[in-house]
Amino acid sequence: MRRTIFRVGGVSVLAIVMAAPLLIAAPAAAQTAQTAQTALPIPYDAERGVFTFATDLERALPAVVQVTTLGSSSGPSSGDNEPRPTSSGSGAVIDAAQGIVVTNNHVVEGGQKFTVDLTDGRIFDAVLIGADKATDIAVLQITAPDLSQIEVASSDNLRTGDLAFAVGYPLGLDQTLTMGVISGLGRSGMGDRIEDYIQTDAAVNSGNSGGPLLDSRGRLIGINTSILSGGGGGNDGIAFAVPSRIMMYVVEQLRAHGEVKRGVTGAILGSLNAERSREFGLGIVRGAIVEDVAPGSSAERAGLRRGDVITRIGARPVSNAGTVQATIGVAEPGARLELVYLRDGHESRATLTVEAAGERQVSIGAEVVMARGASIRQGEDGLQVFAVEGGSSAAAGGLVAGDIIRSVNNRSVSTLSALGQAMDGSGERRLSVQRGGSTERLTLQ
């Protein structure tokens, strides 16, 4: 299986035709007392004799737009220096008065100019307000009269089995709608980003990226971002969307600051799996392991120790380290997060305070070094990266879990203390890392 990044889309809506509307009648004994509430109608168009969600969905569709990114194309120059289309995707107008359009970061990444096409045929130049690679969210702004605006609903109320509709501009087609269900919630572990995805089987393909995932009332519950494909690169019924809870936090930060200001806790986390569960003597395979705690950090003050297994953060059960990182990643500095964790088989609680990121980019623990968002420990083959924080300079520089760091700024490093000293301080760091059977050269800012 490989992960493919798409650009949002859909297909036709399925309409079930029946001769008469299906009604759920109230019990006979209650009919007299509930005259005004004797039936709960399923969405039905009596004039056409079909079941349909069109009435609610049609209110949202005018706010779904096509986003085109223009930049310098590769290949020989023709002497024409005007930016040309390099990619396209979808987006949604979430603030009509201010012309605010939300889309994916990977749709606009590397662009010099941007245009937004509306369903009524109008096209407008757009200004990039800001983008966040860690959540794959970007915000554009257009100046246009008579815009439609999509309603945003809380993704916290979603349940597996809810109907879901994906809208966008896939594979060069005009606006397309597809239907499916919410297949899962809280999906993570697919990269080094802040991941807390909604999984759906609504068909999405290249061109759908950045378009909205809607509920059955036509409200935005997520932004379609990526798919898993079995090898052909097309839709296999597994698609992921950034939930509206994360999207709205990021949009507000980008509109206010042009970037997302994230806090830190100093907890270095790994994911619990079957092997680690046996190592700790646990009867569970879901949770986040505290690999180490940075000295003087909020996590240390909260009483967390190496080996603790976090099972709940706030009201949410923890599936893996991604669940915790996603919660911290959208928490403002000063926020207090309630944790439930296991230590030596006993359940305990702690309050973790999210702190503003400091100037120091390296923390050295007992057996782990955290440097510029990467967590490294001494492995059998050398200094191995085992976690990369979404949105960090390590993630932006291309460092991934599993990399073996061989040198920093052309100086060999073989111990954690040597690595900590080499990575400390300001300025960029040029790393040579072993990845599989090849050597990669990366630059961290």
C-alpha cells in the first residue's frame, strides 16, 4: 500500500426511487396525543417521487470552488516569464464577507499566483494569507461580491456510520459530489504531521484536495486531504479529511498571525504497539508511550516519567502518539490538558500545561535527545530518529522516523551528547542520514 496525495472530488449522488414517501409512524396509542408529531419523514421529494439530500446539499455547493496554483514550470524557458498553472485542487468559502477560502497546503505549495473559480463561472485572483504544512491547511482570500458561504459544523459530534459527501473538482471534471459514510475517526500514524483524520469511503481522487467533506445537512465537517491507494493511484475507498475542529483553529491562527503558533510540553512520545505492550507487560495495544521527558519542562512538572503510557487526553481515548500530538498541536500556550496514564499497571492522572516554544531547540534527556522537533535515541545501528513532531523544523527538513543520523555540518556524530551539542544553537544544520540502503542529505532550519 502507498499513500497518494489527491485533489478532492466526487461522483453522482445515489437517489433511491420509491412510489411513496417512507414514514416512521408513532405507536397507535400515542397518535392522538401527538397529532403534530405522528411521523418522521425520510428526505423525500414528493413531486419527483425520489429520496434525495439535494435540498440541503445545494445550499453548500456554490461555496465549493476550484483552486489553481501558478508558478514556474520545469523545462526549457520559452522567454515567457509569466507563471503558468502547476497544480489545481478544490476549496471552500467559509467567510463570504471577507472572501476567505480554505484549501490544502499541498495545493498551493510553491505557487507564485493563485486563482479561484466559482460555480457561476467567475474567476478571481487570490492572495495567500498563510499555510500550515503540519495540518496541510492553507487560507486564501479573494475580493468578490455575492459570494456563498458554507456552514461549518463541529467534527467532535461525528460518529462512525454517519453519511458523508465529498465535493470538489477531480480528474479535470467540473464540480462533482460523491457519497459515503464516516469509516473511522482519529486516524493517525501515516506521516510526521499533526494527524487526527476523519476516514471516509466517499470517492475522492486527484483534484479533490482542499474540498469539503459534508454531512447529510450540507455542513462542512472536514477538508479532504489524502487517500490510500492499492497501487493504481485512484480511489480505493479509503480517504482522509482534516476535521473541522483542527481546520478552524488553524484558519483562525493563519488569519491572525499568518502562521500557527504552537506550544510545547517537553514530552517525547512514541506509539504503543503489540511488541511494546509485551515489553511493558500490558494488556492493551493502544496508547502513547512517554519515551523521555525534557528537563525543566511542563511534562516533568506534571510528574510524567519515562515508561508512562498515556491512555486518555481530555475526553479522548489515545490510539497512539499521533492522538496526543494532534491535541497539543491545536492547543494554545497556557492550555491545560488532563491526562490519564498507566505506570506499573496502575492508572494515574496528571495536568499537562502547554507552554510557548522557547529559544532553545535541543533538550537532552536520560536516553533521548529532542532536537528541532526530532526525537533520537541510541540504536543498534547508530543514532536513530524514532519520532518527528508535526510542524517542526525537522519535519520541514524531511527528517523521518527510522533515519540514522551520521553527521551534522559534515562532522561525524556517534553519541547522544555529541549530537546534542552539534544540534544546539541557532542557524541551519546540514545532516547526513542513512535511510534504508541510501544516504540522504537534509537541511534543518
